[in-house]
Amino acid sequence: KKDTKEVLLLNTPPTMPRPPHPNDPCIIAARRTPLCRARRGSLAAVPPSTLLAAALDGVLASVRCARTGRPLPFDGGLVQDVCVGNVLGPASGAVTCRMAQLSTRSSVAGGLDASVPLRTCNRQCASGLQAVADVCHAVWAGSISCGIGAGVESMSAHPMKSVTPPDVDWEVVKGAVGTGGRNEAMDCLIPMGRTSDNVCAEYGLNRTALDEFSVRSHARAHAASSSGAFDAEIVPVGDVSKDDGIRPNSSVDTLSQLKPVFSKEGLTTAGNSSQMTDGAAAVLIMSRQEANRQGLQILAVFRGFHACGVPPHLMGVGPAVAVPRVLDQVGWAVNDVDVYEINEAFASQATYCAEVIGIKEGEGKPNLNPLGGAIALGHPLGATGARMVATLVHELQRRGGARKGVVSMCIGTGMGAAAAFEIEAGSDVPTSKL
């Protein structure tokens, strides 16, 4: 507890304008599939390759002209690397993703074909965000000028219960007790729901507050879906075009009747936890120089990324450490940020992190998960980070005048990750064209 507070009390510097640079990683397009409940939802029978192919095709079809704002045909051959986040897929998951790439409409038409390399990455719940950050870093370094950061997860095809135990020397690991008296190596095996209850107990959280947060997530997601706010980011998969995990009639009274799932004395229930979900997302990234050369509209600019470690038994506090550090890295104060997308793995960790970071809801336009989060939309592990980037950049564009956004999430085994994005003055896209 003390270590977390010490990090969070660091003063972040005032906002500093950053001059344009030819290698600035720019978000050109960001799309996702609908997010649907694992096993019971509309995408349960859809293979992960089809989900990823839909996201890749969707992002390449979303490129627009900087001058007119109209859609432009995009040559997938300009893409120099593809990185896909995936968590639960088997060892053949990289082959699945490569086959998905080579079955896209773009590949068949001659772009994004076998000449474009692909790899996968796994930083668990942050895999999609890590994929985006990896491509952005490659663009910034000048090793590529265009790439795609993506993520995919079918929790129907590969449920969490199918994960095999880690391959470790159990005698060594069980004896690895640290100076604080905890065996943090063994703590990596604590079920995620129990770590949520640990956060509740450690920081004195309130069950009612968790249920209220969950109801708000569903209400905001329902409002966003009903108003068409998600239309700019969703690409259909077959005839499926809507998220199907949102419960508009959710209420505190209903949620209060649910029993704790992971421990009798705990506060974590099925109602205040994220849903297991199927989905994919993709983000097209270009250097500023290449985007200008191609005459493409820029949605947002990547400003920074930070990943950190936290105690595994309190893994949910990851954003409480990662967000202040990325803010410090890019020179923003907490209140400089217009929209925060904090993954709702559990209401416990999301509410705790928001409070400790100092995120305050704005009047009229909330700045914390304004369109709902994983409690309502779901958490397809490998895709979540890329999905959140898509949601963030489109929401910033819709708001007009909103400039800065942060994406963050906790990570199993005790980590956190956060990334900062900015819309530059004069680059607003008319809402009708999103």
C-alpha cells in the first residue's frame, strides 16, 4: 500500500506542447468487431481467424483523405509489420493469426499479402495495447513507417479453464519467499477474482460502490450503443454488428442479490466483474511523414507507453502505478486528460485506481469510461487493449475540443500498462464522417 501511494504522490509536470516530428506515430484508423459473450453470444461459433480477419479488413477500409474526409482505397502493401496480441490461443496461435492475415480481402487483392510479416505478443490483459505500442515504437524508431497493432481472443474456442499449469520447478518456486514474507512467485497462481477480493480487503472497498460502478458501466454502454456512438469503431462479422453483453436493465438492487464468487467474505460477484468475451480489434499506425505523403487523415498521435510491475496478489492496482508514470513521461497532469479508458477487469480495481490516480468525473461529459467498459462490453483478453484505443480515439474526436486520452489496464501476475494519445489542434474529424 505504501509503495503505491508513494508513486501516486509524485507531482506530474505541467503540460508541455510537443512540436510535430516526422516519425510521430499517428493513428490513421482503428476498428473492432462486436464484443459478444463467450459460449452463449453471437460470435461463439466464429473462429478467431475470422474475427481477426474482419478487424484487419475493417481497419484498412476505414482510411480517409486528409483534405476531403472521404474514404480512400488503401494499399495493404504499405504495411510493413503486423503485431497481434493474443493470450489464450494454443502454440499454433501465431499460425492462426498469419492465416487470418492472408485470408483478408486486402491480401487476396494484393495488399497485406505474404510479403507483410506478422508476429504475436502476449502481455496477458495488456496484449492488444502492447501490440499497438510495439508498432508505435517501431515507427518512432524509424525501422518502419506503417504497421498494424491488433488483438484477438475467442474465449469460446479457448476458455480460461483450458489453460495448463505453468511449467516450473515447483520445489524451487515454493521456497521463493521474499524479504516481505510473501511468496510472490506462488502468488502468480492466485485466481484473478481472488486478487480482486484482496484489493477490496486491503483498501476497505464498499460492495454498494462496486455495484453502482457496474450499473453505470451498463447504462453508459447502452446509451452509447443506442445512440450509434460505437458505429464508428465496429466492423460487422457476418450479420453480427452489435455488442451483446450489455444489460440495460441492470440495477444496484439486482446486483446486490448476487453472492460473492471467489470467497465467502469477498465483494467480487459475477455482476461487478468483466465478462468473458469473443472479439478482435486493429489499429493502423503510420509515421507523420508517411501519412502526410499519402494525404491521409490522422485520428490521433501516440505520445507514450509505460508498463510496470505490482504485487501479484494485488494485481488489479496496476493502473494506479502505470497511469501516473505515463503522465510523467509525456508531461501531462492528471486533470489535463479529457478521457480515461481504464479497463474494468473488476469494479474493485477500477474504482480504486480511479480514486487513487485522482480521476474526477466531469460535468455533462464523464471522463472515465464514458461509453462503459469491460463490465458491460466484455474483456476479450488479447483484444481489449486495441479495442480500448479504438474506443478512445473515436470518443475524443466526437467530443470536439477534447485532446488528450489515456488507456490503461491491470495485468495478471501483477503488472499494469498505460498509453497516452493526443488529438492535435485542427485535426478534428467531423462526427458525420467517423
